[in-house]
Amino acid sequence: MQLDQLVTFYKAMGDTTRIRILAILANGPLHGQALAGKLGVTPPTITHHMAKLREAALVYERRDKNTIYFYLHEANVKRLSQAIVNVLEHAKKGTDESLWEEEGNEANEGGGRPLVESLQVLRTFFTADGRLKQIPAQRKKKLIVFEHMVRGLEKGRKYTEAQINEYIRQFHEDYATIRREFVMNHYMYREDGIYELNPEELWAKP
């Protein structure tokens, strides 16, 4: 874990409103207006706090027509929460500072990609409003992009092919290619024209 990344996480968590936002999002995605109503604050206040939470990679967003919904990035919350314990454990072992750089190359919890690398890929391939500029040619980058996209789908929900197509079109017009990639890389399985998310441990890894 890079130390500046850990500091960014704890700065983001050092505010009661932001902790309350994460607690609310733990029960499902919401748009900014709904969050403002639940917390009794103004929409600009929510915008400010969401910027801090996005910077720390604790939330991500999906656009549904003209509305942006915010999602809790639970895996990153768990990983970053555990990181300070790992720092102390390394300190007990007399680990030198070079280990922080090595640790920054480790995978996320559940077999995910390194956080810093993933953020760099997402910034490169997505526009500010969440549209996919192009499908990456490199497999590793492609999987980072696809994983980001499927995290907006609901676990346990069954989707028709038309629903999956419409969901993908929020990001990119080539829904047929991306839909096939979701299945080929085991993010989803298809049976009788119905699609459902696979458990994360089955998702393709680079």
C-alpha cells in the first residue's frame, strides 16, 4: 500500500457526513438529490463530499439517462481499512520502506487489480461523464474496464438481453461485443436468454 494512498483514505474518512454517506450507500446506490434529502444537506454539499470519496476510490458512479447514481466500492473500503493494520504488522517485522512500493503492486481483495493502476486505466478510457471512449486492445486493461462496468449491475438479479444491451449502451454503443465479453470473461452467465452476475471469484483475471 502506498502511504499517500492510505493518507487519502483516512482524510476522506475524517468527516462524519462522508461516513454517513458510505453507510447509506451500503444499502444500495442513490443519486445526489436523494443523498442530500437523507442527510439534510444541500446538493452542492453532496457534490463536495462525493469528490473526496471518489478521490479515495471509495465510491464510483453510473449514469442512468440524466441521473448519476453513486455506488459504494465495498472491496476498496475493506482493503483500505485493513491497510493500516498491515502497516503495523510490517513495522513489527522491521520492514523497510521499500516494501510499500512492493505492496502497491499487490492485487485487491477478491483477486482484483491494484487500485492505483486501475484508476489510471479508468481515467484513460472513460470520459468525465462515464462514457467509454474505446474498448482497450490490451487484455489486462480491457478486464479493468469491464470489471468497472459490471459493478453497476445487481447481484442476484436476472436480466434480459435487452436490459443488458440498454445498460451497456450507457457506456458504449457496441453493446453486442461488450455483452459477449461479459460472458466470455465469466463476469456473467447466460441461460435461455437470461443474464446474471457470476460470483467475483469466477471473474477473469489478467
